[in-house]
Amino acid sequence: MNRPMHWLAAGACLLLGACATLSGKHGTFSVYAPQLSLPQQASTPAVDWQLLIDRPRTSAALDTTHIAIMPRPAVIEVFPEARWRDPAPDLLRSLLVQAFDQDGRIGGVSATESGLNGDYSLAIELRDFQAELADGGARAAIRLSAKLFDRRSNRIVASQAFDQETAAAGSDVASAVAAFEQAFDQLLPRIVEWTVQAGQERVHARGAGEPAAVDGVEPIQPEGVTG
């Protein structure tokens, strides 16, 4: 399905043009702002807890507004005339907050540094966030690991790896950004669903007075206690 490409010729272009005039060098770049296109969610019961999302951690190569492309394994280059609207970790978190808001089951979702209180926090390690040329074609690749923390006990409730690879129509930047939009539409609802389920399992375990399993491994019961 064709969707309009959302991009901004930001004030950075004007500033860059002014600098180019002074330096004798000429060049501009477009700033891309991916948009979510998520299906309307069916009405589902809301949870009785709130979530804070940490700024995703990543490598210096990805913590930038440059749009990365990997022409071959272990080599990262960038599209010279394009930028993301925010560094990749901030862009990912912003769209993830939007996905949680659209889902609606968690009434309070915010960035950790907002100063708001939360029952759980979501930490993300962003491993890959680039266009890739492989198998004779191009694709958008987002690979990350997520950990859900109980802020009361500062313990990990659950952890999960997420990989999303979405084919691009071509190797140009517009095709790459379109593929990233589709990748977000497929990946972010999975993260939302996993987070809600993991948080609810923790709530139910706490209500039953039982230690919660971490990463699917049942906790060891103290001696003298039977299940």
C-alpha cells in the first residue's frame, strides 16, 4: 500500500545553505519524519499501572540523525543528503510512546526523564537501525532487546529480543524511509503487546504473593515452601 512520504525540509537546510554560501560549498539535505499507520485497536481492558520508557542505548554509529546504510556486512555508511528528524534512539522512543498511546491499555506512558512516576520502566538496547543491501535487494533492519523493570524492586520482570526486517522497493533513501515506516508498523505493536502481557503477569504474581518468573524461568522457592 502506497503511503505519502512524510519529510520535512527543515530550517537546517536554510542554515546549511547560508553556511555553504559563506564557505563556497553547496549542499542541502532533507529531514525525514517517519509516521505510524497502525490499525485501530479493539476495545480492551486498561491496566492499573503506568510505564516509563528509558532512552534506548545504542552505539555511537547509530546515535545520530544520519540515516545509516550497510552496503555489506560490518560496513556502515550514510545517505549524505538525508537525516532523521531526531537521533535514532529518540526517534524510536517517540514512535514507541505513540504506539502505546494508540493502543490505550496503559493510561500513563512517558519518557523516564519526564519526572513522572511509573510502576515499570522499559529499557531498550538498539543493536541495528539501518538500511541493508543483501540478497540482491534492500531492506530496513531494526534489531533490539527489551527489558521490563519493576521500579519497586528494581528487578527485571521480563526480557525479549525483537528483530524486524522489511523489504524496500529500492536502495535510494526514499525507499529506505518507506521501508522503515512499514517496519515500525510491524515491530512496535509487538513490543506493546509483550510489555502489557509481561507487566500483567507480574501484577498477578505479586497479587498471589508468589515470586515472579524472569525470562520464563520459575524462581527457586525458599526451603520449606511447596508450590
